[in-house]
Amino acid sequence: MYKQIIESKKSDLEKAIEHLETEIGKLRTGRANPAMVEALMVDYYGTKTPLKQVASINVPEPRLIVVQPWDADSLVNIEAAIKESDLGLNPNNDGQVIRLNIPPLTEERRIDLVKVLNQKAEEARVSVRNAREEAWKEIQDTEKEGKISEDDKFRGKDELQKTTDEYNNKVEKIRDKKEKEIMTV
């Protein structure tokens, strides 16, 4: 019985990992990455729309992102959205595409990015802990209802802790990999 409870919480744990990967994909590492700009909201005919839905985003070189809108009329709005974002990028509009040159990161900026990365990793760990607490509460309630024995409750607790540790290790591996990427000059 406790195994079903733990399995039902694995989807929440996977969502925490996916969310972490999505969030850290947006962090600038000095190398061009389409994820940096694809979620920017662009005013597209009066509606806020993600950039990836109004343009193709390419990375032809390690320090260059090329944004080519499907509708040339939206070029000005895309440029405005990039300027208003907190990316600190200066778009070059040639009338057909927008080029974004990614400047190399300073040491100070790298350290700031690692701090943001650590915050994102901690948010993921909190999500993992919350899922563990919910599962543990369900296991305890199931034992109180008499559906499982006290021994099963403690086996469930041990199994739940193993699962939690496994997901916390995944968070740490993702964080370490991204930190190396950020700190590499």
C-alpha cells in the first residue's frame, strides 16, 4: 500500500526536476542558448505571446542568437520585448532578422548567476521535501485507518527517504553541471 503512495508522488518529484531544468535553462552562461529568449512575451497583434510562437530562434555561432519572425511586421515588437527584458542584450535589427550578440560574462556576473542557480536548486529541494511530507502524511493516515501495519509504515518511511534522496541527488547533479557551465570562461 505504501508503495502506491510513493509512486503517486513520483510525478510531483519529476515535475520539480523538470521545472528546475526549465528555470536554469534561462540562465545566461556566456554561450548562446535559444531558451534564453524563447519565453519572452512579445506584443503580437495586441496579445502577449511567447517569442518561440512568433519567430524561429537559431544559434549559428556560440555567441550569437538569430531571431527570424514569421511576420515581418512583428520585428519591432520583438525588438522592444528583448530591450525591455532583464537579459541585458542589445538587439541588432536589420529589417529581416534580429541578431543578439552574447557578450562574455564578467566574474562578478558569474558569481551572481551561481547565486540565482542556488536559489532555483533550493526551490526544487523544497518541492521535493513537500512531496515527501505529503506522502509521509498519507502513509501515517493509512496506518491509522488500519490498512497497513506499523512495520509497513516504517518500511514506507525508509522507502520514501530513499526516493527523496534520489531526487535530491538529481537536483544536485543538475546544479553542479550548470555551475560548471556558468563558471567556465
